[in-house]
Amino acid sequence: MEIGKIPNELLEEIVIRNLHNKREDVLVHAGIGKDCAVIDFGEYGCVLSSDPITGASNNIGSLAIHISCNDIAASGAEPIGVMMTMLLPPSTTEADIENIMEDAGKASKELNVEIVGGHTEITDAVNKIVLITTVVGKQKKSEVLKNSEIVPGDLVAMTKYAGIEGTAIIASDLESKLAGVVSKEHIEEGKAMTKDLSVLKEGLLGGRMGAKYMHDITEGGILGAIWETAVSNDVGVRIFEERIPIKDSTKAIAKAVNIDPLRLISSGSMIVVMEKGDMERYEEKLQSEGIELSVIGEVVDSRITIESDGVEREIESPKSDEIYKVI
């Protein structure tokens, strides 16, 4: 099988199909395009999400904290605690572990989330460091996103720009290979994208300002996230390629390593679905916070498409992320 998340068709067929037991106190169940589970805890919902870091070598402590907290934020919830499991190959040094924890500690302080436990193990079952984080958040039950209310005509937007995480990883891990092919300015701008990995602020704002659905843009990039958005909500989505914001550094790095930036992992940006009036107010609020929002399309009755230069084509379900072609 290809490296990366298994295709959504297989996920549905051999994983989700075998989840037979459902409880009434689970408010949001497992499913494609659902970043979190939500469990009924009286006035509040307990919001849960888990993610691994497998595709990066540098800054993985920070990445691990940000990426799992992003899923919680995409539900409009506040992350509270993180459980972190580290599976480390025998070649790992004490300095490696300390660097990971220093990065994770700084990131958790930035996001005001506590690392409350986990597991640390040296094992020959892995040949590189694997971090798995599970984040627990809380949210008033009245504020749980109601994606069942999505209707044709609702706007589809994304925060920041495409390819954030992938650009940061490639620029950092492959800096020596990019030198002389990509300008130093673009490499440095790409590496600096690690500061843009959080969607906590826009997620909490979106949850309070009428978002019907939010989805962290991870493996599969913006096109994968659009496909998952449509399938998760049983609607169609039409987007316009020229409206998708991409930084010049991402374009230059993607061209240098021959990958599609629209299929590149992009933690740090988020899909948001809202009514037009709510979206306008949300955009104004984000602008005041220095966060870019771009309306890239709309909800339609059926089909999942992207239009470019007047030509409309179907968006296919996400396969292995472009990052695995080069990392």
C-alpha cells in the first residue's frame, strides 16, 4: 500500500464499517472528514482527537502539539490537555528526546494546553521517531457545530494559504537539496511557516460566529480537504483554483521537487463553511486578528469540482500526500 493515510474508500470499507457499537452519549461519531469525536459530559462536550507525526524530522515536538490541537480547534472547541506517545528507534539519543520535549513544551505554552501524560519507549519496531498525540478539549454542547444545517449556497472559505505544513517540512528537512535551485529567500520563508501551523484562534472564532463546518487541511492538501468536506456533509462543493491563496515560496519549492501544492499537507489552514452574512462578519474579525481568509467556492447540490480557466473538473478522493514523494 502507498505511504500515508489509507484512501478514504478503504477507510470506509474496512475500518469505519466495522465500528458496530454506537452509544447515545457520543454526540459526534467517527467518520470521513470528521476531525474529532464529541462525548456528552452534561453541560459540556468532551472533544477528542488523535494524530501521529511520521513525515517530518525537524520540529516534530512542536508539530505534534499544533496538529492535534488544530483538530480540536476545527470543531470550535478549546484544547485542554495532550497525551503524547513517543516511539523511538534504538539510535535515538537523550539529546533527541530533550529537543522534542523542549519544542513540545514551548508549543503547549503558546497554545495554553497542558501535556498531561503519555508514553515514551525505545523500540526496534520503528526506524524513525514516531510521535502520537491525543488532545482532550471541551465545548458547550450548545456550541457543537451543526453540519446537518449546510445547504447549497453556503460559502466555502479557507484560512491563510495552501501547503503550509508541507512547505515548512520540505524547506527545513531538504534545505541543502533546495539550495541553488530555490532562492534563499523562498527557503527561509518556507521554514518560517512553522509559526503559522496553529488554527486555534480562527477555530474558536468560527465556532462562535456561525460556522456550520470546519475542517483542518492536513494530508491530501486543499483538494483532499474539499473532497472530505463534501463527503462528510453529503453535499457537492465547487471551488475556483484562482481563488486559492498560495505563497510564492510554496510554488517555488513545489516546482523544485515536482509536487502538486494543492495536494500538499497544509496544517495551519482550515476549511470553513458559513452562510454569506456570517462569513462576512467572520472575515472582518479575522482581518482584525491579522489572519487571512479567502472565499474559494460554495456548496452545491452535487458533484465535487474545481474550476480553472473556465474549465471544470472533478476533484478525486485524496490519495497519498505529495509530501511522501520527497520526504
